[in-house]
Amino acid sequence: SLKAKTPIDQQGAAGQLGVGVEVDEVRRIRDNLIDTQLRDQNSFSGFVNKLSENLGRLQTILNEPGENNVRGALDEFFQSLEDLNNQPDNTGVRITLIERAKSLATLVNVTAKRIEDERANINNEISTSVDRVNSLANSLGAINIEIQKVRHTGQNPNDLMDARDVMLDELAELVN
């Protein structure tokens, strides 16, 4: 807000000479409703982005869509079973069935190992996110104390409140 500067008294003349205005106080103009909606959307966006990232990695592991994947190996295995049903005495069909079964088992084991590794990576990411949330929570507690100290002096803690809003926005991206 602005306030009038102290006018200058004119010697020998009637009245005072105005010298303009000066900044009395800088106030933040924020809308709590908009801040809440923005943080809700940031939270949803963070959730969707993380979900999309993790599903994309799972899709890569499963090689979907693609041809060299568990689904394709299962199709070949069942085709070999059907061939064996049609030609039970054919040694070549039996050998093909055995090889496709081995191939399917190997592919399932490799895929299971990759999924387990990805699960471990996601758990590490969760641990890192929890550490960041805890760090932000501690920082928010400290900054709230500082804001109260500044308010008790009669001043506006605008910079501190802006910093708190940045932390709250980051926190909203990590958790609901």
C-alpha cells in the first residue's frame, strides 16, 4: 500500500507543498481457493506422471506390444501342444514342444527377474520420495516458525510465505 509523504511547510505561504507518496507496505495477493486447486491438480499430475512412467517401464520389460515376449512364447508353446495332439508319433514335433517349453520357462524366469528388479527400483524411489517429503515437512515447520516471528514484529513475511508456497507446491507433487 502507499501513503503520502510528509509534506513540506512553505515559509511565508499558506498551505503545504506535497511531495508525493511512498511505499508503506508490500502485501501479497494470493487466492487460497486457486492455490488449493493448483495444488490438487499438481498432486494429480504427479500421480499420473509417476504411474505413466512406471507402466511404461513395465511395458518395456514385458515387451508389449511386440513379438519376442511371454505372450508370443505361450502362443508358440500351445501351438506345439496342438501339433503334438495332431501328430503324437512325430519325434520332431515332440522335440519342438520340449524346446519351446524350455524357451518359455527361460523367458518367464528372465521376465520375473526384471520385474523383481523394477519393484526394487520403485521401492528405492518411494524411499527417496518419503525422505524428500520428510525434509519438506521439517522445512515447512521451520519456515512457519520464522513467519510467526516476523509477524510478531509487525512486518509482513512475504518472502518467507513465497518460499513456503514453493515448498507446498513441491509437496503437492509428491503426495496428496
